[in-house]
Amino acid sequence: MNRPGESQVRTGYRMFGSLQPTRYDLTFSVFGIPVRVLPTFWLTGVLFGFDLLHRGQNGPLLLLIWVAVVFVSILVHEFGHALTARAFGYPPRILMYHFGGLAMYEPHTRYTTAKAILITLAGPGAGFLLFGLCYVLQTYLPRDPIVAEAIRMLIWVNLFWGLVNLIPVLPLDGGQVCREVCLSISPRQGLKWALIIGMLVGSAVAVGFWRIGLPYAAILFAVLAVQSYMEFQQRRAW
């Protein structure tokens, strides 16, 4: 079914505000796809891995490895989205910022629910492929503790966060799929239903992560739940 769609960029910008370029951005291009990395991306990576500094004399090195692992993992994830979008004829670009990454593209009249879902799932799919590759390679790599730790980080990030990213809370990929399904059922009310699901699920997941001792993940989902609530309230006023 052909229908006008909202690209990932528009939803993300409404929920987190306009992410304007800065003079400190890192910009480059891979496979002809432009990538921009905001300084807040590096800051968030350091905050999430700050406890590694307590790991003795290797702490600073492990923190640098962690930030590199996060960068590579999110870049691979976003290229899963971007390459699939380009295969469908939607020129993409990638933004990496404080909440992770956005593969941005503008859909046109040939945009369908099936294409939107395939583009969305291609991101976690790329991450799971990287997880599988690292899982196999760990058997053949040198038994160096630093290398082993880097591989362990890559395995953990691409499996755990890949699964977490499928939770149906906007703007995560699970929330994007949920939105597309809701819009296919009700083009007028679908986004509101996706936001309601995001509020409820995000709140529940935040509580769950807090109880098992993952405060950063809990705070992230609490913020996403609040953002979904704010977006929902704005749309109720329309």
C-alpha cells in the first residue's frame, strides 16, 4: 500500500529538538553516505563507560576502547539503515548524537509500510551480524586481555543494545516498527497509539532497568517515555 510516510529524521527531530551542526563536529563519508558526529556523542560514550576508569592502570585505555566500540557499533547499525534506504532509492545521511544515531532519509511516493519496516530492521540486523562475526572471531584472536576485552564489549553492545533497540518505544527501531504498523491500521490515529505504547512500555522498562542495577539505561527509557508523553500531548491539541 502506497502512502505518505514520515522519515526517521522528522520524528527524531521533533522528539529531541533540532540538532544543529557545530564547529566541533566530525564529518566524513563512507560509501558515498555523509556522516556527521556531534560532540555530545563522545560525551555520552564517556559517561556510559566512566566506571571503566576504576579498572586499575588499564582503565583509561579500556575507556578509549569502549568509546571506539560504541562508535563502530552504532555506525554499523546506522549503515544497515542507510544502505537499505539507498537500495530503495532514498538518499540517506547519518547523524550520530547524544542518544545514539539517526539514519536520515526522505521517503517519496513509492514509500510503503513494508519498505519502512525493512529499512528499520536492517539496522539491528547489521548489528547482529557484527555480533556474530565477533563471536566467531574471538576463538581465533590472540589471547591478549585487552583484545579479549574489546571483543567482549563488541559482543555485548551489539547483542544487548541490539535487542534493547527493538523495544517498541519511539524513536528506537522497535518504536519505528510499532509506528508503521499503527499507521497502517489507522493513518489518522496511528502515531498517537504508537506514542501511547511508547509511554507505557518505556516507563515499565525504565523501572525494570533501575531494579536490576542499570541506572543509565533506566534514565534513557524514562527520558524516552517523557518525550513520548510530550509529543502525545502536542498532538492531542491539534
